[in-house]
Amino acid sequence: MKLKNTQAVTSFKYGWLLKRIFPYIKPFFGRVLLGFLIAIPVGLLDGVVSFSLKPYMDYVIGQQNLIIFGKEIPYSLMAFLMPFVIIGFALFQGVLRYLNSYLTDWTSLKITNSVKEDLFSRLVYMDTSFFDENSSGLIINRYLSDPDTASRGIVDQIKTIIISFFGALSLIGVMLYSSWKLAVVGVIVLAIAFLPVLLIRKKIKSVSNINTVIIGEIMTTMNETYGGNKVITAYNLQERQRNNFNKGISNSFNVSISLTKRVGWMSPIMYLIASFGIAFVLFYGTKLIYSGHMTAGSFASFVTSLLLLYKPIKTLGNTMTNIQSIFVAMGRVFELFDYIPQIKDKEITQDLKEIKSDITFDNVSFEYVKGIKVLKNINLKVKKGETLAIVGNSGGGKSTIVNLIPRFYDVTSGSIKIDGSDIRDFKLKDLRSNISFVFQDNFLFTGTIRENILLSNENATEEELNTVIKASHLEEVIEQLPLGLDTMLGERGLTLSGGQRQRVAIARAMLRNTQIIVLDEATSALDNESEAVVQKALDNLIQNKTVFIIAHRLSTIKNADRIAVINDGCLTELGTHDELLLINDGQYKHLYEMQFKDSKETVEA
């Protein structure tokens, strides 16, 4: 699945999206509901100030005593108490707002973290092809930013809607109490002002999808600048990277500003429509006062409510715009949830405890891109305990062969079998638990050397750990480090040399103690001295194992039981080192003589 091509087609299926997100809300539903309940009085209290203006104007300013339930309240007492009452209500509303904000943030973060955890648990099981097809920046953005927007935003925006709705309701109530005729006019005008919000849904979706891709590209540039810093420095590529980054920033700005141009007019339009309403209210209200149908206090209360009502109505408009962005992000999140990896266990699988006889490639063909064969009808049998070296031209399919064994990819046609059973019939975990890899550039995680070795077998004893350290020739390296095995490694283990990283990787593979070992260009990037030490460690690793070796340096594989020559996706030659050298015009013989000639010329020079 190419993430940049996804369109969040479910963005307008609000009920479906809310149903999908609800399982993440459910564990915290009590707190979410409490926050929503607190939001109701927070909104309703918005009408207190405007409501208090009527008695204040009519009785305090008019110097008339108020009669409630037959009891007379002096206007002087009302003048003294009303400021304190308003302050008390404001304090009460402030406490409620604090509680509401705390509950909203707490539940939003919990929901977001739950979504991120579930998404990441799916990410780590994604096919290798998924990571081939998508940039690191886009993956990071989709798996971190979208859950933040979707799950954290939904609770906060619903809370805002509740507060704004009940705030508007309380103010409309005050308006109706003051004058139902003016209230009808005011509400109709504000409803009309709210309509433009409904016109921008699709534009928000389009811009959000485009901007997600652009931000992913920006993050990829950042990641490549970090990971490729030496290449950038060596080839003076600083301006290239800067231009790529600036281009991404500019594209993001252009896309965002295009939305602003379409959305930005809503606020002045809403304000203009509201102004017409307010102008009419002032005109008509004045007539009502002069005709005695309305008191000055009622009019002041009404106008204050109408002016205050603009804020929650505008907030509702902005919130509805934000909600659409949230639903777009939510649609993208559930696209990730709904993606099913192509490489997975069958419904009925069999266990793989050990390899008893052989590994067979039966007429195997493979395509990364449909219609372009990388491997063509490979037939090969590797016996248990045999070492098979795979050589050939660059891009000929050598690494692809070994990548098919642990099912990093699945064959396009044919089958790979272990003891006569198709590897697709085994549990993925069982299959991969029987294979150890040592790559050309082994990935070491941030942490200590001890932690990196123990990744392959967390239950290993200290004795087993010391055994593999000795066998992988790591002892000297560890003795030189200040904290020995507990020395912290930098990101990707770059604080160690290439040869040292390889030995850590070999120790990790040894500790796993699997029956199949794959060495993919394990020494090609090392100097002669480092290669000699690493080769000794590799010799210890592969004893009594079924081994697949991919190597460019043919001197390292002369002692292999057999050598397979792969050229342009085809198995062209198969035999021992001596047998292949006897083939006139053979490809292996040609490769060997070329390397021997190069080595001889280097020595003579």
C-alpha cells in the first residue's frame, strides 16, 4: 500500500468513523461523559451577565424595589449584591472550566496513546514491501500525527461544541425572555451566518490529504539529512538538502494558504450577516421601547445576549471546520488499521521445530514489480548442514533468494519447501525463529552492547553470553570500552567501527542458535584486517548449520560445499569451487579470474 495514494474515502462517513473510534473511548467513557456533563453548565453560565442586566437596568438604575414571591428587595441591596453575584458565578464557571479542561486533556491523551499503541503494533508486523514503497517521513507522519489529530481532537472538539451549544442556548433563552419577537429575528440571522461552514468539507479533505504527503516528504528530508550526513558533507550536498527542505515548506505553505483563502472569507461573511441582524434589532428594539412593549433593561439584556451569542456561533463554525479535519485524519487512521499485510499466517498452520533434511527451491520465480521478473524458475536443493554460497552479477537476484526464505517477500510462483512442506504452511514466528541473519550493514539499536546481543535470546545465561562473545572475537573490543558490555551505543551503533558492529551482530546470531544462517555480504564493507577477524567469528557461527552465503569476494567462499551462480535472475551454474573452475567460459571462472587478476595487480603495485 502506497500511503501517498490513499484518499481517506471514509472521511464523510461520520457515524461509521465514530463507531470505529468508540472502542478506544469506551475504557475512559465515564471520564469523557463527566467532562461533557461539566461542559453543560460551563456553557449555560455564559448567559448570567446578560440576564443580570435586565433587573440591574430596570430596578437598580430605575431605583425601584424588586418583588419576588411577595417579598420586596430594596434596589440599594441589589446594587450592592449583584457585582458579588456576578463574580461568584464567574469563579464557579472558572472552576468548572478547569475541571473540564483537565478531564478533556487526560481522556484525550489516553485515547490517543491507545490508538498509537495499536497502530504501532500493526506497523511492526507490516510487510517488508510496505517499507520499500513508503518513505520514512510519510510513515512517521501517518502513524504519529494523524492519531493525534483524530483521537485527541475529537473529544476536545465535542467538548467545545457542547460548551458553545449550551452557551448559545442560554443566551437565546435570555433573548426569548427579553423579547421573543427580536429573538426570532436574531436566531434566523445567526443561523444564516452559520451556513457557509457546510460548503468547505471537500476542500478541507483534499488539502489535508495533500498536506499529509508533503509533510511526510519534509520529514523524509530531515531523516535523510541525519542518516546521510557524511555523504552530504563529502559531496557538498548541503544546498541540495536545503533546497529540498525549503521546497517542501513552500509547498506546504501554498496548500495551507489555498485553504485559508477559501475558509478565511467565512469569518467576515458571518460577521457581515450578523451585523445586518444587529442593525435590525437596534432599529426594531428602539421602536418597542418607545411604544412601551419593552423596557430599557430588557433591551440592554437582549442586545448583550445577541452580541455575546456571536462568539459561540462563530466557535461552532470553526469547530465544525476543525471537526472535518479530524474526520479526515480519522479516515486515514482507519485506512492503516484496515490494511492487511499480504504476508501472514494461514488459518491452519504447522509448527517448525527443526529442519530434518533439506530446503528446496521448486521452480521459484519472483517479481517486485508486476511483470518484471527478478528470479526466473529457480530450482535448488540445499541439504541440512550444507553451506551454499551464492554469487553473480550485481542486481542479479542473490539477496532476493535469501530474503524469500524467511518470507520477507512471498514467491510470485513456485514454492520454497523445508522438509517437503511449503514454508507458507508454517507459522511465520516458527519459520523466522529458525533463521539468523548477518547483513552487510547490521542494525544496532540504541542501548548497551549487552542489550543488543540479548535481543536474539533474552533468556540467555551469563555463561552463554560470554561463550558467544568469545566465539565472535568481541572480548578485545569489550575490554577497551569504559563500561564493557554495558557501554551505551549511539543510534544505529555508529559509535563502533564497522568490524565491531559486525562482531556484535555475529554474537547476536550465535546466541539465537538457529539451524539456518544467512550471511548477506557480511564482510564486503570491511578492510582486510577487520575482515580477517570477522571471518574467524563467522567460521565459529556457521559450524554444523545450514548456511547461505552471499559474497562478492570469492576468496571467502572457496570452502563452501557448493556455489550457485545467479545471473539476471537465473541459476546458471552450480557446483564446488573446483568444479566451477573447470567449466570453460564459465561465469564463476570469469568472476574468479577477474578478482584474482585485480588482487595480483594490487599486490604488484
